Amino acid sequence: MKPSECAPDLALHASLCPLCGQDNRCAQQASSASGTSAATPLPCWCVAQTFAPALLAQVPAAAQGRACVCAACLAAFASAQHA
């Protein structure tokens, strides 16, 4: 799904990828939603990843800095770059 096809409210849900709408598995979002202390945030899968500026540019403006891109979209973008 292209970001332009994303439902406007989808971009505002922090636990969903703003590009595909699937669970982004954001550990930071999960810990805040469950009430886990912010002093001991859970490590997230994305910390060890590199997100290309071209991928991040696809995130709708309303979701930038609010919702994480999921691992599947990151992998799909990487595959498309190497194809």
C-alpha cells in the first residue's frame, strides 16, 4: 500500500505502521500502552536498524514522529532498492 492510499486516521495510531497499517511491533508504544515505567523503556527491534531517508519520506506527515514503520515495510523497501 502506498502512503497516499493510507486512511487519514491510520497515520495517527502509534501501534500501526503508517505505510501498510499492520502492527509495527513498537516496544516503546507497547510499554507506554501497558503502563510500563518510562524510566525502563523496552528495547525495540528498530534500534538496530537503519531507515533510509527515502523510506521515511513516504510516511504521511501526520504520522511522522508518531508511528513507526514496521519490519515488513523496512524489508520490502530494502529489497526494492537491491532489485
